[in-house]
Amino acid sequence: MNEILYENISVDDLTFDEFNEKNIRVSVLRLDKIHPLISGNKWFKLRFYLDEARKQGKKSIVTFGGAWSNHILATAAACRIEKFFSIGIIRGEAPTTLSLTLEKAKELGMQLTFINRDEYKQKNIPPQLQASEHFFIPEGGYGDPGVKGASTILDHCNKEEFSHICCAVGTGTMLAGLINASSSNHFITGISVLKNNPEIDSNVRLLVNANKKNYEIIHDYHFGGYAKYKPELISFMNSYYSRSNIPSDFVYTAKLFFAIADLIQKNYFSSGSRILIVHSGGLQGNDSLEKGTLIF
Ligand SMILES: *Cc1c(COP(=O)(O)O)cnc(C)c1O
């Protein structure tokens, strides 16, 4: 199993005419390149949880996610590298055929336990998993150790070159880490990929340092809701790839890239802005799309 390769992270410039015309520079921080399975931000959010589990002498990690969850696969792979046993509590009834994501997680040694959607919502932990040898990581790594890990993301670029930092928002853990690592010269914009999720603002507020106000969460680019998409998003992904050679995933980063392009068009960013878009990985989720949908 490959180790995490931080040295693979690059900052790629997007030299699109429509950005140049607005006098805006756009770069992409390629966290997607650190590992084929532990994609992008998931490693950053997991690392301090795993350190803590080791400190507490725990042998196994338990976490939560859906059938196509980047977090589940990343946890399975990270546990394999870090020599923990891993258990995934998966939302929904056990299917007759596993998703490719769960198939891979299982191959990596993760034990899968399915619980129905109601119990999942209530975060009911099956009794057989309520043992003291287990270390629990919240869904998506939401919580202070996740934020602390995400706050090290910007160590992998020259952050003072940028005026704006933009990322996709699920639980808001990564956004909170980026906000905490930012200076007062930065403005951070988070693009929520969920529909009707106003709680995200207070969830993020709970995780950021009290004095931080240099950020905004935008709710207009969910394309129908979490893991939902429209043909417009798919054609955007394909054209974006052919123009930049940067692949995106339809759940998170495609909505982010789309949003930033649209916001530039609508003059959300002032002339002279230097934008860093965080490519947070997640490409494996595209396996849930019908073959041939994407050109990459
Ligand atoms: C999980 C994930 C996110 C969301 O991160 P949060 O910290 O939960 O907001 C964004 N992008 C990708 C690719 C992800 O897999």
C-alpha cells in the first residue's frame, strides 16, 4: 500500500481567458494527488484522530458513511497503512452487490456493518460495536482533530500569494481548518454541496477560532442536493477537464469549480484577486456514474 505523498501536491494555474479578462488569477491546490485511495482532504481530517487513537492504545477505528463515501474508503486505506483494524457503519440495508467504494474498503480489511437510515440518522451504534477497544471517528471527520488536520492543508502552498481561498463544504470541517489557518489578508469562500442545510453555518462557527470573520458559505450551487447533479454539471466537468486537464468529482469539486467560475463572472471577486481553489479529491465517487458519462 502506498504511503501519503505530500510531495505530489502541486499548485496548477488556470489560464482561462474569462478569468484574465476580469484580472483574476486562479490556481488549484491539488490535494487529489497525495494518494489514489485516501483522497485529498480526507487524509488531513483523519491524521490527528489516528494519532489520538494510537495514544489511547486503541486497536480499531470505527466510523460512519454511505455506500459511495470518500471518508469510508479513506479511513479503510489510512487504517491499513497505520495498522489499525477498521470498521465502517454504513447507512442503509446491506445490498446484494456492494458499491465499488465498499468493495474496495472491504478489500482493504474494513469490516462493514449496515444499519437502516433511521438508526443511522440517530447515530445509534450497534451494541456489538460498543466496546472500549474501539476509537470512534465522527462522520466526515467532523470535530476538533479534523479541523486541526485540515488547518495544515495550507502548509502545502505559499498561502500569502493568495487573497481568496475557496473550498467545497460538506460537514464544514475542512472549511473551518482553512479559516483557522488563514490570515486577515485572506477571505475564505465555502461552497455548500447540500440543499436546505442552514445548520452548516453554526456547525462551522462552532469549529472556528472566535475572532475569525473572514469567510462566507454560499448555498446556491448544490445542483439539487447532496450527490445530485444535472446534465449541465456533467458537461461542465468534461469541458473543464479538456481545458485544464484537472479532473473533478460530481459530488464536491465540480460544484466548487462551477461555482467559482460563475462567481467570477458575476463579479463576486474584485479585480486583482488571487484565488486558490482547494481540490479536495474525491474522484473515486465518479465510479457511481454510468460508464462513458465523463471523458476522464
Ligand atoms: C468530504 C469531502 C469534502 C467535504 O469536506 P468537509 O470537511 O466535510 O466539509 C469536500 N470535497 C471532497 C472531495 C470530499 O471528499
